[in-house]
Amino acid sequence: MEKDIRIMYAEFNAEANRHFFSIFNEFSNAANSIERDGYENLFQLTRAKYSTQLKHKLEKSADTMINKCELAETMGRLRINFTEAINYYLKEFTRKSVLL
């Protein structure tokens, strides 16, 4: 018997939040050591590196949860919703990084 899809959303979001804040804190520490006035390109590269790292972790978490499903309909719904959530987290990462 499969888990309720709402429980799977909640589990994914909890895991995604942990990944997001962990990686954003690492990025923030790395970015604080960069003098942006003269090295904006280094800041951008650092942000891209951590953003890519976040994307890979979120996609791996989503794939793991989706692969546990037995029903194709549930898999499809989860894939759509997890993709939207991953895009949201990536946009938030970029938005928060601008504020540093």
C-alpha cells in the first residue's frame, strides 16, 4: 500500500528545506569571503556552483521518493509537483543570494 501523496509532499518539503538551508549557509560563508566590488564574477561562479549542488540534491531526493511509488498516476503527479518545488527552491536560492 502506498503512502498518502500529501505525506510524500510533506516529507519531500522537509528534506528539501534541510538541503536548502544547509547549502545556502555554506554558500553564504563562501560568499562573505569574496569582495564583490572587484570579484563579482567569482561571486557569480560560486553561486552557480552551490545552486547546481542544491539542484542535484533536490532532484536525487525527488527521484528516490518517486521510485518508491507503485502507481504510474502517483509517480506522474509527484514528478510534476516535485519539479515545481525544485524550481521554487532554486529561485529562492537566487533571490536570497542577491541580498548578500
